[in-house]
Amino acid sequence: MKRMGFETALIHAGQEADRRTGSVTVPVYQTSTYKQDGVGRDRGWEYSRTGNPTRKALEDCVAALEGVRHGLAFASGLAAETAVVGGLLKKGDHVVAGDDLYGGTYRLFEKVFRKWGLEITYADSGSPAAFRRAMRRNTRLVWAETPTNPLLNITDIAAVAEIAHKGRALLAVDNTFATPYFQRPVGLGADIVVHSSTKYLGGHSDVIGGLLAIKDKAVFEEVKFHQNAAGAVPGPWDAWLTLRGIKTLAVRMKAHEANAFEIAEALSRHPAVSKVYYPGLKDHPAHALAGAQMDGYGGMVSFELKGGRPAAEKFLKKLKIFTLAESLGGVESLACYPAAMTHAAIPEKDRLARGITAGLVRLSAGIESTEDLLKDLHRALNQIQRG
Ligand SMILES: *Cc1c(COP(=O)(O)O)cnc(C)c1O
């Protein structure tokens, strides 16, 4: 099937009925190895670190969703990031990265890649000019996360792609927050799309995983070599759970976004809240850019409470439907306190400089009843005011 619609690709890309049995759902090939018909005569599968049919279905599916030929699946989002850097860069190479990143990505860059001899410069996520200034002769990779976690900053993908390519560097975009339903970075010039499929793609808070979609065959081959050589692959059950989650991505993303909009507006009107970060709001500094490069604004909302950490702790304790937990993108609504949870790996000084303050709360709007979610937030907000 060529050029199928996005909703069709979610359900069918890479997932033809099983040739032998007709099984409509891709089987879980729970095997580590494959019988060979003679020495050197395998049937296309040798060993499940190298390749597994369930994983291949997932890899083909993410490639189709991002509009490229090549996909790769990993044991986690960070394993996927490690394969990009490990597969493509060497000691002495330079990376330019946006300065508002998932805390685990920042930790990987700072505590692991620097030890390997990589040079890294951070640029203001919202400023293509800052990316341009950070470029050096040895810059091989530009890394952008957009929208960013947790502050929902927007990076201009087309502008940064041009800057990267002018410097003969590749652009990787972490598309975890938007998903291909709302944003397809390759169409805007990116070379590699990165996902933590733990989040919206899996969508049910039951599996850890990472995915890459890669435009160029030679780049793909280098990263695939690393995938097999280092071996951070997902098992077939994890691949299967992720495929199953992806089937409903379109209906879920619509519902996540509808709830996020209502939540962002309700928070903006509440006196206990001093600031709301949601790219769908007209007063978001990159509202127009988000509208131009995305098909929607997503399901994540961050906000700042007046009264710092004590107010945040009280608020989080009073929530009943929102669950206090790390992660995001599942059907259930979650609340998180970035300064002590997802972004604790960033030194306090750097955190504050980026706007990750003591009053900041991040919400992942689930797909429960909008009314129940709003009531839950209002009740918790009203109680902190009462002291
Ligand atoms: C969670 C997350 C990651 C890391 O993915 P894991 O699956 O937890 O390894 C990377 N980027 C973003 C934006 C994330 O939210």
C-alpha cells in the first residue's frame, strides 16, 4: 500500500496480515534465533538482536508515519538517542543542541557523551540566530526538541535545518511531544526524527521504547550498524505493545489536545496561577510559529503557581484524578514537578536560568472526561489558596 492516509498508516503500515496464517495482527515473534536451511542460507532472519519481524513491523510503521523509508526501534528513547550519536559521531565532533531539553537527554549529553570526547554547545531553543552562532567547523549534528519539555518552547525546524545543512551537519528533531500526528519534521528539513515511544506513541503507560525515522539511506545504515553492534533493542512484546498503541494515535491525540486546550484556558483564568505555557494560547511567544509548523498544539501544559514549592506540593497532593508521576502521553492524566522529578538532573542554577522554577508544574492531559479533569484542577487550586 503506497501513499495511504495517516490514520490508515497507523493501522496498516508495516502490518500486513501474516503470510502463513492470515493473522490480522502482527504476531509476537518471541524468538531469539531462526532456523537456517543450510550454512549461509537463512530466510532473512538470523538473530533477534539484528532483526525480529515484530520489531521490523514497528520500524516500518514509524518510518511511514514520519514520511521516510527507514525506521529503527530501541529499548528506550535514550537508547535511540545513544544510537544516533554513537553511530554518527566521533571524538572531537561538535553538537549544537537546543537549551530546553528533556532532563535525561541533557544528562546523556553532559555525563556520557562529553566523556566520549564530544563537544556540545547549547543554543536558545527559540532562536535560530543562536543556533547559527553556535555552529563551528566541526559541528556534525544539530539537536532540537520541539515543543520542548517542560516549557513548551518552539524551535523553527525549517530555519534550523537550513543552518545545520549550511554547516554540513545533520538535524535531529525529538518529536516526542508533538508526535507525527501534529508534526512531521522531515517535511520541514530534518534528517532524523527521534521518539520516546514510551510517551504518546505507546500511549498507555505500559511500555518503554524509542524510535528513529531516518531520511537518508547512508545515515540509516550507520545508525543501524550501531543498533546491532551495541544491541539496545526492544523485545518483541514491547514492539507489539507499541504497535498496538500506535493504532489509536489519531483519536487519542485529538482527545489529548481538546483536554489540554480547556485546561490551559482554565489555568490562565485562575488567580493562584502566575503563568501558563501552552503553544495553543494566543499569548504564547511562539503561537504563530507553532501554528505554522504543526497541525495542532498537543496535550502538554505547564504552569507556574504563585507561592513556589510549598504551593506546588500542596496542589499536587490535593489532585485526585491527575496522578503525580514522571512520564507523559498516556491515556491517564499525569502531573509532574520538573524541578525535583524529570529535570532534577539539571543543576539548580541552569534549571532556574531556563525557567524551570520552584512553582512550575507540568501536566500531561489524558483523555478522561474534560469536566472531571477541570473539576480536579479547580478543587486543588482553590485549596492552596485557602492555605
Ligand atoms: C521521555 C523522553 C525522552 C527519553 O525517553 P525514554 O523512553 O524515557 O528513554 C526523550 N525525549 C523526550 C522529549 C522525552 O519526553
